[in-house]
Amino acid sequence: MESVLYPQLSLLAILSYAFFAFVLGLVLTPWFISFLKRNKLGKQLRVETVDGKEPSVFRTYHQHKFGTPTMGGLLIWGSILITVILSRVLAYIGIVDFSLLQRREVYLPLFTMVSLGVLGAVDDYFNIVGLGKKKGLDWLPKIIFLLIISLIGAYWFSVRLGYSQMYIPFHGDFIFPQFSIPLYIPILSPLLSNIVYVLIFIFILVGTANAVNVTDGLDGLAGGLLILAFGSFSLLAYLSGLTVLAGFCAVTVGAISAFLWHNVPPALFMMGDTGSLALGGTLGVIALMTDKILILPLVGAIFVIEMLSVIVQLLSKKFRNGKKIFKAAPIHHHFEAMEWGESKVTMRLWIIGGFCAFVGILVGIIG
């Protein structure tokens, strides 16, 4: 019974699936870029900053990127989806024992990736054709759909899978209190009884999705950091016995690597919201499923710093009469404005991200 509930993938199978996703992405890239160019799905320059000002720094250093094909995230999560489906076909005809399409470990991250990917694709398309108040999907429908997806995920996570605790490194498990809710609605009652954990799930998913979205502003930056993050959680999941989830993370690394092959400066195409939202939200869900919520800020330290830089900049402008802390936000644009150069900013943040991911892995193992 244990082997049915927790199927075990060999390290060879995990690496094979990851390699297939990498090769698939590389093979599909020329056709995909041609498709984007043929349909004029290119990057549009930012019209204004999040607080409604002129994005002078962004325009100075990114003017030449106008029209670069975007929505590359479709290729990433499309390659992952194809790989997962192929593994299911191979298991069905008896070539392999277990597929990557496993209820307890992969249903939720795969649902998160595809649903947020579709939401991001709509946002990208609106941005390209100029729909929406600021080009792109307006903030209200965007946050509503994010919350709906988060609530569905929270229901599956806390009610169907039964998660209700958080591991605190060097301390132990913290079990969230359950509340007795006098409701007789099959879906709402279990969710409300575990409301604290549900709120944490929503915060992690929405927060990580937006943090990666904010970070995706330089050629190769988000892609390289995501490889480090998913690679770290693949190792932690494998050591925790969640080998199918480890395989899913490894496949994600393979697919992102194929994208990054052509996204390093100068990028042939860009990830877009369909990639950053999908991969960011999925990263948050995987941190929850491996019970490594508090490891996520270490493994994804640059994502946290990027998001905080935006928040600090907005608060400074609001409460200090328009004065800024950074020359531009997110912080990677601040470093650009210091004349570091795009490639140098990207690689230095990769180095910092790699060090933080290594520390996160150590804490996850020995904590």
C-alpha cells in the first residue's frame, strides 16, 4: 500500500525526464520563436511605473528590446506538460513503473503552473495589443483570478491532502490550530476550520508569483534564479522521499534551461507573465508541499529582495514627498542605473542567489 501512495522514481528516471524536457525545449524553440514573430507577439515598452510615473531608467536601458518576442513561458510550461503526459503514457503501456502524473505530489503544482500560465498569457496578450488601462490585464481581475486559483489550491492542499503544519528549522513541527465552524457547506467548512493555514497558502502562492514576476526584468535573470530554486527543491524533495515531486522539479529545471539557452543576453525571446507567474506560483506551492516554507526565503532570496525593493520604493515615495531610496525599482534597474551593465547585474545576482540557495539546502537538510 505504501508503494501505491508514495511511488518511488529512480534517480536515473528523474534525470532522464529532465533531459527530455531540456531537449524538447531546444527542439521546439526555433519553431516557437518563428511563431511569435509571425504573429507579432513582441515585448512592449513599459508605459509607466507602478505608481504612475515615467519609467525613465527602464526606457534608457531597454529601448532596444522593443518588439523582442515574448510569452516564452508558454514553451517552458508547455514542455513540462508534454513531459508529464509522456511519462503517463509510458507508465500506461508498461515501459516504466510510475509516471510523473501523481495525485499526491504533482496534481497541485501542475494545476498551479497551467492555470497561472494561462492567466499570464492573457495578461501578456492584453499588453501586446494594448488592452487594459495601463496595457495588460487590469489589476482587479488579475488579483481576483489569482485568489480563485489560490483558493482552489488551498482546498486541495489542506482538505484533500490534509496538510496542517509547518516545519520550523532547528525547532520542529508547528501544527496550526483548527477551528470549529458551524457551517454545513461541504467545501467551505473544511477550508474555514483550517483558515490560518489557508491564508498562509494564499500568501505564499500569490507572493511568490508576484516576486518572480517583478524579478523578470533582465535577460536571463529570472530564468537562472528559477533553475537554482527548482534545483534546490528537487534535491530537498528527493531527500524527503518525495521522488515524484523531485522529478517534477527536475523536469522544470530542464525546461527552464532550454529557455535560458536562448534567453541569456542578448535574449532571442522573453519569458513574459505566462512564465513568471506560472513558475513563481509553482515554486511557492512546492515549498509548501515539501514542508520547507521557511527555506523558501533563502532559496529564493533574490526574489524576496526584488519584491522588497519595490515595496520600500513605493513607501518612500508616498511618505517622503516623492523621495526615492533607489534610482529605480526593482533593484536590478537600480544597479543598471549605476552603469553596471545588464550582463554584470544578472551574473552577480546569480552568484548571490546561488550562495543563498546553497545555504537554504544546508538548512533544509540539517535543520
